[in-house]
Amino acid sequence: MHPILNIATLAAKQAGEFIADQLNHIDQLNIQEKGRHDYVSEVDKRAEKIIIDCIRKYYPDHSIKAEESGHHQTESDFEWIIDPLDGTTNFLHQFPVFSVSIAVTEKGRLMHGVIYDPLKDECFSASRGEGARMNNYRIRVSEQSTLQNALMATGIPFQELDYVDAYLASLKQFMLNTAGIRRAGSAALDLAYVACGRVDGYWELNLKPWDIAAGALIVQEAGGLVTDFKGGNDYLKSGNLIAANSKMLKAMAKIIGQTIPEQYRQ
């Protein structure tokens, strides 16, 4: 395992253990609303501090982009992209689907990624060119080749709602043309599940870099493809993302191209 990936895994597990321990103390937490349906708790903040402290211990000069504390820019070529608790709303309702997501870029290129599910003790990880793993076992995307038999994952808009109708149009077509759709509430885990074949494809709009950076690399290293809605690689910037194997992605992109207007595919 690459040294950076090793530290990312250590940080994710330390944060995940803390988060899981706090699950039985939800009623005692200080919870704030950052925006419409966008919550942050002291658990998010403390988990993020655990991760940053771990990174700083081993890589004090690296840049960090974190969901809660913002951008800590340095002169380093390396940047850590952190979501300390992906699925905060699930966590606050004790709905058992949430994760820690940590990615590392070098000169802007994704190089390492870790997603940790503390309740299942499942750690998905990848370094560029080294393949993807779940708890040290190799994982691959599914070999599903038709939409008809595919199980899809998605995320339903909950903040900016101006594109709801466009999203619902795409959802309707996927409902009519696939074996089923799941909405779990953690984009990072959705991508991890694409990587290990638990779902055959995933699409969502308006995500943040920390939601998807680690998962995008893990999918790619598991043999899958990740694109934005225009078929390019700007998903970290646009927040619009499709992930699947090559055959499924082509079919998914066709539906998205037919249902989501150009203005929402930028």
C-alpha cells in the first residue's frame, strides 16, 4: 500500500470509529443548518479535526480541502479532499448509511482515495494504477451490459431545487428501463458500491468535490468509467456525475442526454 494511502486509511478509520461511537448520543449533539436541508453537527467537525490532525502528523506541508473547515492552501503539489461524514442527515436520523471519504490529488490529478463505512467496517480504497480494494480484497465493477437487468443508484435533489423537473425526467426513464433504483443517501458509498458491483451504475447532479473525489478514483481503478454529463472529466467542477462500466455508462449517458436540458449539464 502506498504510504499516502496508508495514512488516508488510518485517518478514515480513526474518524469512522469516533462517528460510530457517537451514534448513540444523537440527542446530545449540537446541530446547525448550513443551508436548506444541509446540516452539520459537532460530530462532523470533530471527525474532520481527527482526519486533519492525522494528515498533519505525517504530511504537514500538504494542502487540505475539507467540507467543514474549508481550504488550507500550501505550496505543496498534494491536496487532500475530505468529507468527514458523508450522509450527515442519515447519521442524525440513525439511518445506518454514512461514510468517511478522503481523496488525495497530486498536481490536480486524483491519485489516492479511501471510503470507510464504520458500521460495516468496510474500507474501499485505491491508488492510481494499483487497482481497487475492499478490506484488502480486489474489487471490480459489474459486468452488467443491459439497462433492463441493471440496479441503479442515485441521489435525489434536496438543496438547490431548480433542476428537480429535469432530474425527475431522468429518474422516470431509469425507472422504466432498469431493474430498480436505490437512493441510500451517501454519494461516496454509492460510488463504492459501483466499484464493487453491488449496483451497476450511479448518476447524480450538483455534488461537491469531497462527495465524489475518492469514489471516482475507486470506480476507475475497479475497471469502471466516470464522466460528467457531457462525457468529459469535469465532474469535480460541475458536480454532475455518471459512474458505471463502459457499456452501462453509454446507455446511461443517452438517457441523461435525452432528459436533462443542456443548462443543467454544464
